[in-house]
Amino acid sequence: MTMKVLVPVKRVVDYNIKPRVAADGRGVETQGVKMSMNPFDEIALEEAIRLREKGHASSVVVVSIGPQAAQDTLRTAMAMGADQAILVRTDAALEPLAVANLLKVIVERENPGLVSMGKQAIDDDMNATGQILAAKLGWPQATFASQVKIHDGKAEVSREVDGGIEVVNVSLPAVITADLRLNEPRYASLPNIMKARKKPLETLDAESLGVDLTPRLKVVNVSEPPERQAGVIVETVDELVHKLKTEAKVL
Ligand code: AMP
């Protein structure tokens, strides 16, 4: 069986950058900050490319919902091996419900046999979009995948749960969300970066897709975590016990 695989990829603050709270205290500063593909989406994309290489998929389509600059993320995805890309353009910061509703429109248009996506975006750590999308489509979902095997129109997915690995079988089409240990994404080679420039990238306007994008959540405040106090080195066990009793008051 061959199918199209759709991979939603989000442009986020690069994972090496220490996020700073934006001046308005309502989010994270993105101006002048290095942005990259969400690391879990790279993993989801790598898995989709491997499925195509193994003959389970006929093509890999990547979609990003975001500003014009998310084009760079889509070009990177095509340099890694995706065949074509769709940019759903919006300057608004959308929450998972709106993203899932937009993705549903793209799924209905592209008809994939599988949606392979990240378990969460590392900017706001929502961990919700895949689950909402599966529910909206009425498709099975297998979240936090650490292994995916395709056979007989089904996906056998190992998922990391508290205390071990759970194996679930889902019939396709389905939504699978990738966990960290699923694979190690490849780097884009220079010739593939050049080739990616010629691959098709379609741009749609988010407002034109007939989806309600009204925010339901209100961010009250975003603040830095409290700074850690410097520790002290105690000389003896007696001193430690004394401090635990008198200063930390945990004994
Ligand atoms: P979240 O629920 O926001 O933590 O995101 C989970 C996954 O949904 C991400 O790993 C992406 O695969 C996908 N996703 C979320 N936001 C977007 C977006 N703006 N564009 C494309 N994919 C997205």
C-alpha cells in the first residue's frame, strides 16, 4: 500500500536559544532570535521520509501554519526530503484548536493516509494539536511514538508511557505523533538544499480557509523562572542535619 504522508512542521525559537520573556509579558521574544523547525517535527518528518524510502509512502507533503518566514522551515523540510510544501500564511499566534482546524482543511484537500507530526511544539509545549486533529477527523491516534511499523493497512506503534512501552495497532488513515527516540533526523546535504529550491511550495491565506481562528485562551502572564540560590558545602553530617532542622526545616 502506498499513501501520501502529511507532516505539519512549526517554526519555533531554536532549541539552543534561551527564551526571553517578551516586553509585553505575554509571551516569548521572537524578534531577532534564531528560529528553526520544531525538533519533534524534524523527527516526524524523518519518519515520513523513511516510510517513503521503504516503499510504504508515495510522497511526503509538509505544511506549516505561520508567517511568510515559515517558508524557510518548509524549504529546510524539502531539503531533508519532503516532496512538496504548503504554507498556510498568518501573522497571528494560533492556539492548538485553530491549528488543528486548519490542518483538517489541508487533510481533506490532500487526502493523506497518515499524518506524522511532533508530539509537541517546544515554544509553548501545548502537546494538543495532534490529539485535537485526530478527534476532529474521527481518525485513530497514536501519540508519543518511539517506533512505527506499517503493515496490512495498519500502523503498529510503540509508545513511551510511564513505566514502559505500550504497543498499539491503529488502522490507517491515522495521526501519529513523534517522541524523541523515534529516530535521528538526517541533515540536509548541500545538493539537496539546492534541489529543494525547485520543489513546489504553495501559499494559502489562513483567513481564506473558512476556519474560525478566534482565540479561546488568554495569556495572563509569562515570567522567568525564579533564579536558583547559590548552595553551601557543609563540612560534617552533623552540620547537615543541623541545617536541615533549623534552616530548611525539613526534619
Ligand atoms: P502543540 O500541540 O502546539 O504542542 O504542537 C504539536 C504538533 O502540532 C507540532 O509538533 C507540529 O507538528 C504541529 N503544529 C503545531 N503548531 C503548528 C503550526 N503552526 N504549523 C504546523 N504545525 C503545527
